[in-house]
Amino acid sequence: MRTSISGKAMMIYGIVFLFIIAMTFWLSYTGTVGRLQKDLQDANLALLKQVDSKIEAAFRQTEKDLLSMAEGLEFVYFMNNSYSDDGHRYSIYYTLTNRLREFISNNPSYSSVFAYSHISGDLMTEETYLKQASSEFNWLAQYLDMPEYFKWLSTQKVWDGHETQDVITLVRSFPSLSSPGFRKGLMAISIKEAQLSQMIKAIYEDGHAGQFFILDAEGNVVTHDDKNQLYRNMKSLPYIQTILRDPDSGSFNVKLDGIQESVFYRTSGYTGWKFVSIMPESTVFEPIKVTRNLLLTFAVVMFFLALAALFYVNRWTFKPLDRLAGKLSGVNKRRGQGAESIGLRNLEHIFDEMVTDREQLEQHVRDSKPMLKWKIMMDVLNGNRSDFHAMYHHLEFLGIHMYSERFIVCTAEIGKEGEQLAPRDETLYTYMFCNVAEELIRTEHAGLAIDLGGGRAAVLLSFAEGDAEQNHLRTLVILELILDIMKRQFGLTVTIGVGKCRMEMKEIPSSFDESQKALHYKMIFGKHSVISVDDLQPPDRQDYYKLSRMIDPVMEAMRQTDRVKMLTYLSDTFREAVVSNLPPELIRQLCYDLVMKSLQTVKAIGIEPEISMGPLSSFYDRIGKCENWKDAERLVGDTLEGLASQIEEKRNQRGKNETIERMLDYIREHYQEYDLSLDRLAEMFHLTPPYISKLFKDHTESNFIDYMIEIRIKAAMELLKDKSIKVNDVSGAVGYANTRSFLRTFKKYTGLTPTEYREHMSKPIPS
């Protein structure tokens, strides 16, 4: 008996069909159950994250409350043990005790608060005061030399002067940002362990089926569902060791007391504590049991239905195979329309849909290429992609040609002379620039350009050969061509900053940063120019760094509109440059830095650089044409005088304020007094400290502290000219009670110590 093609196909495809059905349901089962298991694990980890976030928020608020409370003047007196007499001492004790009690009364979530003075050894809480507390009660002293500014302690028994409680404690240094050896004391605030447990229970509203506890970095229990576990160290347990070793979050299964348990944990980024949830595996995966059973039942039913359907419809399903075989053999076996099967027609329809879907997918990929190109370029510029070979196939897919080394990054800014571009026009012009740039680059080299937004674009070039200098020159030639085309054909101004040539892809972010830095110098070089970072950065010479420190007095004199001092300091700076035998390119760089810092100074005063710069757009060319350093000094001096005039004009427009003038006179008369402060001025002139601070900022262009420092340091500089006065005496004479603070401030303000300044003033000035 011969078997027809349809019969053979029925047997072969029947087996395959049943196998596919079985595999499909098996994969569906495993995929669905596996995904649900993953979702349940993520849900448990999410709960841990909620607990972590809630506790962190509470702890940060606690730290903020403690810092806010410690700002009171009574804490300063207590910590420094600084009292004028016994009456003052008792007044401070009384005020401080009331402050602590009020703090605890207003914050019921806190258990107790402590203030410990290392200088006096006194310990104070809201309940009691211990003078020179013994080690039995003064548990805070052991944390005086902790390396951190603050530390959260795990649960411990702490006596607050009234009772001993289980608390979690925050210990904070005083002053708040003092290092070991410089601390006057410590502040501490405690939260009841029961309060922490209540916060956790609020997250698990329906209760926790297993165990929940928190461990510190040493494995000590901070809080636990089972209060008998408090003060226990669990580090010896193997699964706890696994948790302590992992700095992140995760989960794993472990058998505890013969029961398979699921362990979920998370590491706090704020305290470093470990949040641990242990639940029986049967409880964790209880929600998926019904789904799993339904899938199994459905798979079995479908398997038998498919088996029955295969035998019932096989002769109608595979008949088209016979007709197809007849056509291939050249035999035309026409059948009646009623007996014709539709199986192959369905298959043909499916193929048509597949072809259509593929064409749509290809079109979607083509439309997405510009976005993919932008994403890859931004990843390279930001350093997220640094392996050329790993991303080579992505570049090839996008049609981007790039060499594996020798890269230069440029940042371009596109605009139109005398016109503010609309966002839509910026996008259009930047797109035109990128097309022109890529076309010119790819004629001989490789590279691409993308839109950075805001009328800016980034250009990445790579070269097949050549050293850094050669490739830099090639880049400049290409960029000049781009500028010419954009100006001539589109009427656009383009300013381009050029970074250094880098050999490896991982160095591209450095070149990108350099190009952005170079672009900032468009104020000096002017718009529609190419600015290379090599033209801006001076060589690593100590002489130039010494000169750069001399720029600050020039800027200060300009800010004060003291033209005589400004020109004197400027002359000294240029004379020092000549005496140091600086090459011409460094003297030109000095000119650029002077003008750049002057623009920054007037901007800080409130004069916009675009308005103040005036003719500075041609400053670079004029400096290049200077035949000697005196011409350059004269050009810089004229520029600074113009800016000083604008500062003076702005101040004249502002007008005078009689109140601030009287304050300034008062400060000049009393700056020698170390307790001169903003609060004292407020009391003297019957104003609030914030209002006085605003007056200072508006009318002196500096805040009160900076003004005080300036007055005192200038007075100290005058006193130091007299060699018979000791540095310590100078410190006290200008209002510094602490000589070390005076030395540090003087060095920061002048760049020299008082002794170095005195020696510098005694040197003869070179002619």
C-alpha cells in the first residue's frame, strides 16, 4: 500500500506539530512562572527600599534638627567652657537645659539629647547635668576622635539622666565640620528602638510573614522583630557573612532549621546598614501557585485537543500538498471548488504579512539612525563608550566611518550677526552645519557631527596617520573651510573651539572639555573664528604661575575703581614678566588672562560681558600686532580703564545709602574688636541681620564677612611694614583673637604668610 504525500506529511508534521505544542506550553509555563517569581522578588526588594528611604529621611531630618539646635550661642559657651563669671555660667546652663527640654518636647519622636563639652568634661541632657562626668556615664567621650563628622550608632542602652533605654543614637561633632583634634565637644540625639520598629511596621501594613531585622556594618543587630535578638552579633552566621560582603542589594535562598527560606537584603547608602527580610519560600511564592496550576491544566487540555484535532482534520489540512506536487510534476489535477483546502492560502497570507512587517521594521530602523548616531556620539563624548572595537559594528550599521585612534573634538556655536535666532532656526542651521562639516571631513579623513542643542554642535574627527601636530593643522584647515562656506552661502557666523589630539577613544571626553574651554574665549578672539586650546594654555612654567597671582590685586583695584593703583599693579605685573624672561607668547597669554578676569569681575558686579566688552572682539588681533610689551601693557591698561569707568558709572547710578555709609564708618572705627559681627550691627542700627547683609551686597558688592576680612587684612599689611611689631601683636591689633585663624586668612587673601609678606616688602623694587 503506497502512502500519498499528504499521508507522509501528516505523519511527519503531526509529530512536529505535537512537539511544538508541547514545547510552546512548556516555555510559556516556565516563562510565566519565572517572570512572576522575579516580580515577587522585586516587590520584596522594593519594600526594603521603602523602609530604607523612610528611615533615611527620618535620620536626615534628625541630623538637620540637631545641627539647627546646635547653632545657638549657648552651645558655643558651653562647648568652649567660656563664661565671664559664675552668673553667666548658671545662666547658660539654665538656657541650655530649657532649650534641650523644649527640643525633646517639640519632637516626641526623639528619646533624649546630649551635649558633651570636651574642654570642661561636662555632660548635659534634657533631664540632668553632670559636671566632669565620669566614664561610667559619659559614654560620648569615646567618639571624640571618630574620623567622620557624624555617626549613627546601632541599638545600645543609654542613660539620659532619668532612665536607661534601648535607643539608636546619632553622634555629631562640634563644631559640625571639625576634624579630630580640633573638636570642642560632641552632640548626640537618640531615637527609641521601638520608634524604628514602628516605622518598619508601617511599611508592612499586612504584617511580615518571616523575620525582619537591620544590621550595622559589623553584624550587630540594630533592630529585630524578635526583641530577644537585640545586642546580638550575627556576623558568624554564613548567610549573614554573604550579606555583609555585598555592598549592594540582592536575594538568595538558604535552608535554615530545615526550612527553605528566601533572604532579601539591601544596603543603605546613608548609614551603611543592612536591611534584611527572611521569609519561607513557600510563603514568598504562594501567590503564583494558582497561576502555575492553571497553566499546567490548560497545557494538558490543549495537548489532548490538539491531538484530536490533528487526526480529525488531517485530510483537509494536507490536501494542498498533493495539488502542489501535481503542479510541480506538470500534471494538472483540477478539483472542485468545494473540495479546495485553504491551508496554504493562510500560509501565503502569513508570509505576506511577514514581508510587510519586515519592510516596516527596516523603515523604522532607517528613521531611527539619526537618533542612534546622536546617542552613540554623546556616549563617546561623555566617556560612557571607550572601547572602539566593542562599538565598531554599531558604527558600521549606521554607515559611520571612523579610525580606531587619533581623535580631535571640536565644539561649534552657530549664530547670525545682529540677530537672535529662534529655537527652530537654531536647529535648522545646526543641521546645515553638521552636514557641511561631515561632507568636508569625509573627503580625506573620518568623523561625524551632531547637534548639542542651543545652537551648538560637536564635531569628532579621526585620522588614519600623522602625529598630533600634523592632525591639528589638518583640523584647522578643514574648520576654516567650514567657516567660509557657512558665512558665504548661508550668512551664518560660526565660532569653533578645538581640543587637543588624543590617541585613544577613552581620551575623547578630555578633548571635548578642552574644545568647550577654548570656545569660552570667543570674547577675546571674536565670533566667526577658530579657537584652539593650544593657543590658550601656557606651558607649565613656575614664572607664569607666579605672575597669575599678581593679577588679583589688579582686579581688586579695578573693582574699587582706583585707576592709579590699578595701573601701578598692572605695570608691576608686566615688569615682573619681563624680568622673568617670559617668551612673547606667554606675555600675550598674560594679556588674555587679564582681560578674561576683568570681564569676570565686571560680570560679578552686574555688568553683562556682552555689553561691557565693546571693541574687545578684535583684542586678539590688536595684541598680536603689538611690537613690544609696553604696547601690550598700554592696550590692556586702556581696556581696564574702560571697564573701571563702566563700574564707576553703574555705582553712580545706584546712588548712596546713608545707613550703609554709617555702618561702614562704624566698621572702620571698630574693626579691631574681635566680637564685631552682623548681629552687633543689627542691634546697633536697629535692623535685622538679613536686611543688613542685603544692604552690604547691594552697596559694597561683597558680603559682610568678606568686607571685614578685607579691612582687617589691609590694616595688617600696613602694620607688618613695621618690623618691630610681632605677628601675634598684629593679629590682635586687627581684631583676630586666634593667631592661627589670622595666619590662615592672611595666607588665603594675599598668597603669602605674614612673615613672607614682610620679607617681600623689604626687598628692593627692580628698576
